[in-house]
Amino acid sequence: MKAKQITDDLDKLLSVLPVAVQEALAKTTNHQELLEVVLDLGRLPEARFPDRSVTLSTQYLSSNDLETTVKKLGEFGSDNRAGIERTLHRISAIRNRQEQIVGLTCRVGRAVFGTVAIVRDLIESGQSLLLMGRPGIGKTTVLREIARVMADDLQRRVVVIDTSNEIAGDGDIPHPAIGRARRMQVARPENQHQVMIEAVENHMPEVIVIDEIGTELETQAARTIAERGVQLIATAHGNEIANLIKNPTLSDLVGGIQAVTLGDDEARRRGTQKTVLERAADPTFPIAVEIHSRSSWSIHQDVAKTVDLLLRGQQARPQERALDDDGQVKLLEAKEISPRSPRTLPKKLSKIESGNASSKQKTNIANTDKNIPKSFNQDPQITNSRKILRILAHKISHHNVEEVIRHHDWPAFLIKTVQEADVVITIRNGLSHNQALRSEARKLKIPILVIKSDTIHQVERAVKRLLNRQKSSFKLQTSTDVVTTQDDAVAALEECRLTLEKIVIPLGRPMELLPRNMKVLQIQADLVHRYRLRCDIFGDANELRLRVYPP
């Protein structure tokens, strides 16, 4: 396999720039890394590289400098873009309120040969492929080579929908970088969806290549094309699939999302709330690629599965591929993935809100149990403990708990009855309608840990803390049914403040707060007294709560 080759016709771009700028650029090195040249009226010209910017002259640009450059270019379209014929360079204009050009961004266009190897097996499959990544990462460059490979090497009928001539260059004759692929130009960007449909209806393509799907009409046109059996290769706004899911305009590219109300039995079986988000349809693009750098990509070979996992709050695990200097494709192991990868569970998590009562020391469970992993990850914060934590998840998604345990290979697993549990994890008010479970847990002295919300981040933090506490035999406080923590105190104070300011004082109504232990109740009472109000403590020993009276 050949290494990457780059052609950029850089001399043709330099020839349209002011003479002083040309001379300054000729003295710079690393021309192959040049991204763009910026020319702004009344400012110093600037060359931009991936890691730095270089001032090209000590003389400020005049109107004559800009006019001289503009005269050497073709016509600017309605999108304020122009080009140099038979090249891939793009010049974009900034205009003042009188429509006069006061700035130019001269973007270097390059044809890069060799990068398509990283996804060649995917495009040969015949399935539609979506490319994502931040601006300037090289999505259009990849599209260009994919069009050439599919037209020349795979002998497919390829049509490129070329908005602003960005893929195949300026002029009526397309740049050789797209090979034998045909090019349909788009006169106005807002008409791109019409040209997409026209290409299918008039020219019988097997493959359509599109750059930057960004509107709802283009999203609908893409689905229409895919349903007609045409392979789509496209880019979209967004760095990763999670961005598209949150974008109501583009979410249909990955199947769209809808709110579904579950029946009581189904919600109980899933361990979730009754209203959940689910994928609405099959994705327009079955395969998606996240481009993190020019040689490191994440491959989602089943977009439907990825979207389903993300909607459940779980982490998708795409295949990581890289291209070395020799043009060879290699698969990255998990340890090679960058720590900033969105697939890695974040380490900074929100705090657990509160916990529940003390527990007796539990008997160790043999590591030979068939339901327990045989080896555990030696997490630096969970050191060599061989105890197995048995968790009862109440009103918490079992999928989230299992994903956290599996991801870290932690010594823990889910059970179904409170009698078998070491700990119960639930959300706030999760036990309000299940007093029997709460009473049984109290009777068995099994702690109940309450977290703020049913998210994978909260669950991970909870399990990590429980495993750390297990090393000291769950030495939790035993004074009442609720463990006093800093987070619990903060939550209690906030609850008290909102109750006073939103209900008790303005409406003149007495209110009772949630049950707390005596230490937290005293903190709440101090806050009430600062508002010059009075309060009393009600309830039995295990359900103590504060009642606040109006002025």
C-alpha cells in the first residue's frame, strides 16, 4: 500500500496574492502545512498553519491590494466564494454594508491520495457512509478521494453534488482529483437538496457524494435517495454521533429520536422511568466515521446500535483505526485511545446526593461464583479488594449499572432481592412508594444509597464509592436511617431555602421537608431561624422531618 501523496497547485494560489505577500510566503517553510492566507483591509497579511500563525508583511493591506487580488479571481457567488479554475483553492470574501470586499480568506485546497485506505472496506460494502469531524479536519479532502476511488478503481457510477465547487474545484471542468466521477454544480447553496434529487432522477448514479448536509430539506433528500437504493457518501455538521442526536435538524440522519411512554410492566422490567427516548427509524447512514485527526478515525459500523446505546445513557464502543506513515491501516487497542475520547467514561462526576443507614459486615463471597468475573481491574482508587459487591438497583437502569461494572471490570454484580444485597442504590424518592423494601433493608441493616439521577455518570460514582467503603466493611454512620454527608447537607439546605422563598413566605403556608437525620435537621432549623421563622420536628425515629411555619 502506498503512503499518502499530496498535490495542491500552491503556485496558482500564490500568483493571485499581492506581490509582497508572495515574496514573504516564498521565504517560509512547510508549505505543505499551509492552511490559508488571510487578507483584511487595514491589517497585516497573515498565513495560518495548524499550530501557528505567521505575519507576512510589515505593511498594512490597502484597498488596491484587495482589488488586485479580486480581479485575478473568478466571479463570487451568492455565498461569497470564488475559486481558481482547475484548482481546489477556495477564496471567501468579507463585505461591508455597501457590499464592498474588505477581507479575503484564501483557503488552500489539496488532493490527498492514500487516506481512503482507512475506510476502503466500508465503501466497498455498498452501504451509505457519513463522515463527521470539526471544521478543517479534512472531511472534504476524504470525500474527494472516495469519489475518485469509487469511480476509477471500483468502476461505480458516481455523481458529486458540488456546492460552491468545494469538492471538484472552480470552473466547468472538474479537478482530476475526483477521477471519472461526474460533477453537478449547485448554483445556490439553498438549492442543494433539489440538485440531490435531480441527480438521482436524471443521471442514474450508483453513488452520490455530498459535502455538508446541514438543513432539514437536505436531510429529507438524503433519506429519499437512500431509500431508492443509491449509496450515499456525505459529511455533516457535528463532531460525533452524539451531536447529531441532539440536533433536531440532522437527527434523522442517524434515525431520529422520539419520546415513548412505556407500560408499567415494561418500565419495571427495564428498570427505567415510564417515558424514555428511543430511535424513531432506521438510520439513513448505517455506517458513521468520526475523524479526530487526519490519521485517526473512529468507526461506528452499526449506527443504529450506537444510537440505541447513547439514548440509554450507555457508552458506544466504536472501532478505532489509524493510518501510519507508510499508508498501512492499524487497529488501535483500547489503551491507545486518546484520553479525550468521548467513548471513555469521564472521571469528573457530579457528587452523590445522599446515602442510607449502616450495614453489618458481610460474609465474603467466593471468587469462583459463576456470575462473578475471574479477574478485576486494579483501579488505583480501588486497591486489591477481593470482596464482591452485590447491588440491588431500585428505580435505576440495570443497563447503566452493568455497563459501569463491565467497563471498569469492577468486583460487583446485580442481584434481584434485598436479602442477597450488600447495598441498595436508588434515586431520590425512589423508595417513597415501596416502604416494604425500605423496611426490609433497615431490618437487615443494608445501606440504601440515594443518587441524584439515573445517569451512567452518577451510577459510576456511586459504585466506586461503595467499593472503596467496602474495604473498611462499610463503616457508615449508624445514628439514623440516613448517612450525613456534605452533599446531603447542601441538598437539604437548598431544599429548605427554596421551600421558604417559594412557598412558606409568599403563600403563607406551612410546609414539611423531606425526612433527614438529626444532624441535617439541625442545619435546616438554623437556616429557618435566620429567616426569623419557627419550625418543629415531627415523625418517628426513622422518619424525622422538619415542619416550617409561615410568618
